[in-house]
Amino acid sequence: PVQIYANDSEASFDIAKRIATIIKQKQAEGRQAVLGLATGVSPIKVYKELIRLHKEEGLSFKNVVTFNLDEYYPIQPDAEQSYVRFMKEQLFDHVDIDMANVHIPDGTLPENEITAFCLDYEQKINSYGGIDVQILGIGRTGHIGFNEPGSAPNSGTRLVTLNDLTRRDASKDFGSKENVPTKAITMGIGTIFKAREIILMAWSEKKASIIKKAVEGNITSDVPATYLQTSQNATFYIDQGASVELT
Ligand code: F6R
């Protein structure tokens, strides 16, 4: 399904409310809530609202476990562009989450340890009973996580090569395309699909043409987000701008 909002703020409030509901439900059951998180511009207002709910309405993250979708490779956690740093600045530093419950792919591993790390990441997700809700942005290549065109529907967490357009889009953060790492570690499409609920968000006309392909196009590995059409659990939350090319 697709839900179209007047603007990204209203959509982000709704997404934050949904996440808060899941956290509180699990709290009431004495269980942990497992969140799959994304970085980038798209989720920033969701995180802002979650912080507000924590500060003003007593929402606690004590029972929350998180798994981030991806991280550049290689990258140091304290680098300005690292997703570890992003998540701390945009969310974790402002709520009462136990940092031992936070999982983000490790951009500092030697290359020969990545395969084992990725298998372990999958197993950790499973050990918590799977992801309750996964949030996603969408890249202009149609990537979700860093699953670029060509990614298989059953792919798992792995080292991938970033698409040229993705690196160009990231050049605003790194100063130039040449400074953007060529690789990343990402959850796979198969990993994402195991989440019990999937929320993809896209804001503004910049995303309109890829949203049209993702929602209405043929299901193809050329546009990995089209796989979401086959999921009962996935909802596209988009604003007016991102919806303009939908028929
Ligand atoms: C980030 C991620 C990416 C972004 C996508 C959109 O963790 O997995 O798929 O969601 O590149 O980025 P923004 O939101 O910056 O347009």
C-alpha cells in the first residue's frame, strides 16, 4: 500500500507514532522492541519526533534493540560521514537507549572478517526474534539499504559495491565523489523482508520518478525497491512531491 501525505512532517509524525506504539506494546509485554533503522535525510524528522516523544511524553527506549541497515566500508565510526556518528547525533545521544543494544555494520573490519561479521549480524537479528519494524529510505537507483540494482531478492547482509549515482548523491557529504567509499556493508533484501513491518519513506519531487518505478513498475532486480510490491508487510509513506508521477 501507498499512503500519501501533504508533507514530510505529517508523514514523519505518523511513522514515529507507529514506532512508539510498537515500543510501548512490547514494554507492556515485558519484551524488547527490535527496530531496523536507516540513515540519510529521509528519517531525520522521524528521529526528531521520537526524541520529542522521549523528552516530552516519557517514551522510554530502555527496552529497544536496534539494527541499522548499512554502513560505508571502510570508514571509522568517528568520521563525519559514518552512520555510527549519524545515529548518535540524530537519535541515540538524545534518548535513554542502552548502547549495548545498538547494532550497526562495522566499517573498520579487515576485509577477511567481513563474511563472518555479516553472518553474525543475521544471527543476532534472529536471536532477538527478528525485526519488528524496519524503516527504509530509497535511493535514486532504487536501492533500499545499499542493495543496488542487481541485488537478489534473497540476498543477506554482505559487502557491496556502491552504484556511481549513489556515490554522486553522497558527494555532498564527502566533499567530492572521489572521497565517497566505493563499498558498503548492507543488510540484504532477504534480511529486510524478514521484518514484520516495513515502512519506506520518500520525500519531495526528487524522489518522484524512482517512486513511480518502485510502486508501479515491473518487479525487477534493476530497481530493488520494486521487490517491496511482493511484500504484504510493506507500506510506502510518501509526501505530495514524491507522489506526482503516480498514475
Ligand atoms: C541509508 C540507506 C539508504 C538511504 C537512501 C536515501 O541507511 O540505507 O538506502 O535510505 O540512499 O537517502 P536519503 O534519505 O538521504 O535520500
